[in-house]
Amino acid sequence: MPVFAPVLPVGISFYTFQAVSYLVDVYRKTVPYERSMVGFGMYISMFPQLIAGPIVTYSSMRAQIGRRKVTFRAIEDGLREFTIGLGFKVLLANRVGGLWTEVQTIGYESISTPLAWLGLLAFSLQIYFDFCGYSLMAKGLGTMMGFKLPNNFNHPYMSLSMTEFWRRWHITLGSWFREYVYIPLGGNRRGALLTFRNLLAVWLLTGFWHGASWNIIIWGLLLFLIMSIERLGLLRVLERRRVIGHLYMMLTIPLTWLVFAVTDVRQILLYFQRLFPFLMKQSLFYFSGDYLKYGKLYAVSIAAGLLFMTDFPYRIYNRHKYSLVTAVVLLAVFWACVYCIRIGMDDPFLYFRF
């Protein structure tokens, strides 16, 4: 039987959410409806962030639609932010993502336990710098045109819990679900049972939003389970014992990304066997040379990723933002990105598929 498979526009999930926020805000009478079709069209189809976020609501953009100001300082600041985002994408995400591609090409049944962990670390860094890089590029373009777009990331890998992680990762998506799903369902005001029901609804919808495949649905349910356990008491322990919190996240973040990244559930189980062979009563998969070979190839990229996922480089950058040295470094980053794209290192953004 032939199956009808329509080609959907890129970014459909993002501008659908923006349209929903407009309808709900007008229905609630929290904002007046937009009288200008051009103004409404600009909000719905704002190209810098349309394809992969950040998600903006009409209430946050309404004042900027008719009153925005383009200045040389704004153009300069926007170019700086755009360049940093481009560097994250091209020089970090694309490069470190090559290791995850190598692992997939080899096949999960043929990799050692150390290489399995190394590959999962590579994907964790790739998806962060890919998505964070796009968000910074979008914010930079918006700044150049006089728009103030919201921050979408706040160093999520430095979190102490998954609850904190999802306050720092894709901040605008979390805010959207909280404002238009969680709170209208009652939030946490109607007792513990309904609170967990509301959380389940949010994370199921979060899974569906990212894709209608079984691994994504399982991923959403897994996040709901983890956050429910944290809510029942684990969160207080993690926040009180910071070392335990960071160790917990070093294990939890890559394992949840494994479920997100691998579409075949059977392959997820196979990869899990490679990560924890002792739990499956199997010998340690320790193939001589594979992790050493790829570790040497990608050591610099992984080390750079581990450094830039912290707030340390940001503190230095903000302190010397307008210095000549910073300008020279950013110019070097920009032209390095142009060169890499020219020679073929122009992988599409991961979030284009959602």
C-alpha cells in the first residue's frame, strides 16, 4: 500500500508553538490582538529563530514589533554573538560529532566499552553546541535587527539535577510548556497526585514535540520518571551534596541522550550492554586500540567542548568583550568557520529534524 508522506516545512513545530501562544494570549486577554497583518506576519515568521528557536511568545515580542531601534552598537554586539554561535556549531559541534558518526559507522556490536562511553560523550557535546550555537546565532541576528530575543541556554551541563538541567536547557521550550500546559492543568496547586499527572502530560508532549518515534516517547517517559524521583526527595540530597549531584549528572545526562539519539529500541539495549557489560553478566568489551585511536583523533575537540560547556570562558569574555584581542580572536573564529564550511564541514543542525 502506498503511504502518503507529505514534506513538512522546516521549523513547523516552532512557528506552530508561536501561533498557539498568540491565540491563547489573545483569548486570555493578556495582550490585545495584533492589528497589523505585517506585524503579525513578522512575529510568526521571524527568520533568525524560526527554524530551531528560541521560541518567542507574542506577549514578549509585542512591544518590539512596532518599536525597535537599530544601532551600530547593536550590530556589533549581534555580530559578536553570531560569531560565537557559528564557532560553537562549526568548530565544536561538527568536529566532536564526527566521533559519534564514527561509532555509528563501526556498529554498536563492534565497539569497546571505553569507546561506547567516549561516543556518548561526543554526542552529548555535539547536541549541546549544535543547538546552543544556533540559538546564539539567532539571538545575534535578532540583536542586529533591533530585537531582543531570550536566552535559550544557561550552562545546563553544570546542573546538579535533571530538574535543574531542564530549567537551563532549551529554556524557552520549558517556559512554553509551563505557561500553556502545566499551569493551565493546575500546576502543583491541586495535590501531589495531580501534580505528577501534570508532569506526565508535559513530558509526554515534550517527547511528541521532538518526534513521533518510540525512542522519543520512551525518552519523554524516562525524563518524567527521573524528575518524579527527584521531586520525591532525591533533589534535596543532590542540592545539598554538590559532588554527588555532579557525579549523578555525569551519568544521567549521557544515558538520557542515548535514548534520544538511537531510534531503534533494540540498538539502545545493545549500546547499553556495551556501556554496562558487568550488569549483563558479560565480560568487559575491551577491544585493543579502538578507544585509543579515536581518543587521540578527537582529544582536542572533546577537551575544548568540556571547557566551553562551563561558564569560565564566558566570564573571561564578558570581562574583555570590547578589547582588541577579543575582536581579533572573533575574526579568526569567523574565518576559520568560513574555511571549514568551504571544505565541507557544514553538517545540518540536529534540531532541523524536529
